[in-house]
Amino acid sequence: MTDPDDIAWLAPKITPHPWKCFDQPLRLHDEAGVRALPQSQIVCTSTLPYRDPADLEPARAAGRLWDIDTGHDLMVSEPQAVAGFLELVAAATAAG
């Protein structure tokens, strides 16, 4: 983040990341069912080179992969773009 107004707005809202998400394993009881759900991905363009292409492929193949050319906190730096893509996700989900 570089915009001083964004930094000032966000700073008092920052909290430590919950450790349990790293320490507590996720147990899926129906992994095939979870993998069958449609995947959508809204990502920062800058992170694409560091992502496993296989993880992105289901969303890409379904036309549900969008990237925004901004930093990690895209929901703060580009809220209208994120909201627009979330509306596309909602519409695609509603359409089945």
C-alpha cells in the first residue's frame, strides 16, 4: 500500500493474523464434492508469477479468473474493480 489515505484508514483496523489457520489442519469430509464446486479467483496481477498454474486452471478454464493490476490489498486499493468481479461471480453462480 502506498496511498497515505488508504494507509491511515487501514492502520487502526489491522489485527494480528490468527495463528490457528497455520497450526490447525483442515479436514475435508467430501474433498471431491468441494473440488466439484465452481471456482472463481480474483487475484493481484503481481502475484500471478508466484501462483501454481494448476491451482488457477479450473477458474481460468471456466472464465472465472480475473486479475487486478494492484498490490496485495486489492480490496482497499481497487474496491470498485473487486466489487465488479464479485458481481460477475454472483451472476455466474446464480446462473448455475
